[in-house]
Amino acid sequence: MRKQTTRHYFTYEECQCIIRAMNDLRNSLIAEGRYTDTIDETLHKFMTAKTKMVKS
């Protein structure tokens, strides 16, 4: 069975908002002394994802 893929297209402003929100969550977890492994991995995947220019 073939794995289904999903594609999401975000504007520059949406990307910055997502990154800022994830970083705020990461900072709050650090302040509470909790692990941030999953947030770190997700943030890294989002920041290193391929980009593509699309017509709006």
C-alpha cells in the first residue's frame, strides 16, 4: 500500500507565525523543566522543508 502524502502551502507571514508559536511553546517547556525533543524535531523539519513558489 502506498503512503499518502499531504502538501501544505504557507505564505511567508504564516511561516513566521508558526515558527514563533513553536519557539514560544519550546521556551515555556524549558521554563517548566520538561523535555522539548518533539518540538525540536518538528521545528527542525518545518524550517528545513523544501520551498516552492506558487502562483496566488
